[in-house]
Amino acid sequence: MKIICIGRNYVNHAKELGNEVPKEPLFFLKPDSAVLPKKQPLFYPSFTKDLHYEVEVVVKINRLGKHIEERFAHKYYNQIGLGIDFTARDIQQECKEKGLPWEKAKSFDGSAILGNKFLSIEEIGGDVNNIDFSLFKNQELVQTGNTKDMMFTIDKIIAYISQFYTLKIGDLIFTGTPAGVGPVSIGDQLEGFLQEEQLIKLNIK
Ligand code: MG
């Protein structure tokens, strides 16, 4: 299983970090070892002093495919979930300045949080281009988004990345974060919602 993450897919987030808005999807990978096992807390990694949450809608691939046309992309998934793309922002900044890959800042153990379940497209209301999602930190709303504000839709993302990677059953696509990313500290609790449903409850230790 691989995890493909899209960066800067919401204009308001690209701008908050002072980045240009990309003309084509920007992506990077996380290994399967990045997934935090269910019900475990995230232990604040010792190599960063600026660990940031990024709440994202996650798409689970259910069919093998390569060079998928956008008009057929919807046939390659039927479950939607919620995730957090944890980022060591200080290390990412260093990588960016040096023109180095981002993996060190993005792909460490525990950097991929997944909700406790995926929902069918029917359960999320039938339209993947109109999904509300949000993240609360210590009961305060910190991020809110809707997939209608994505620059590249889920189907466009699948068409684009499948030119480079064969998509396999079980692969996950983190589709980008809206504005409001920020730091966590030891003792914080994060709670994530997809539409009305709470899928994430995570303690930072
Ligand atoms: Mg992200």
C-alpha cells in the first residue's frame, strides 16, 4: 500500500504558507510505515520543534489502474475517509530552502493519521465534490474545508498521478489541506469530522 499526498490543493492554504498556486498537482509519498496504528497516541517526534496538523479528505483506491482517464476515475474508488498529514514544518522549510525532497518532514512514522473508518460515497451524500470536513484542537475549530474548493478534483488527481504511478487496491490519496494549519503541543487533542461524522480523535503525547 502506498500513500500519495497532494500539496497546495486549496488556494487559501497555498497562500497562507506563502507558496505559489501550482498549475498541476504537486504530490509526494508516505510509506505504509507512516500510518499511526489505530487508537494509539502520537508521540511528539524528537527531531522537530514545529509539528503541524493538516486535515485532509482521503480517497481509498479499490481497483488496479494506470493511465486512468479523468472521465473513468470515479470507477477507481468508492470510499472516502479523513486523515491528518502531519508535517515537521521546520524541517520542511529547511528542505524547501535547500531544494531537497520533503520526505524527511512528511513521511516519518506516525505522520499519516487515518480516521477509524471510511464512508461510502452514498454515506457522504453522493457528491465527492461537496464534502465538508473540519478539525478541532482542544475543542476549538482550527480547520474547515469543503472539497468544492479544491483546485484539482479527486478525479483530476487520479488521472494525473496515474500517469506516474500504477494505482493499486488499498492505495490512499491524501487530497490536500485547506487553510488553518498550525502547530500541536504535547497534551493536545485533535478531533476530525467528515460531514457530520467524527472519524478522528487523537492525543499528542
Ligand atoms: Mg498535506
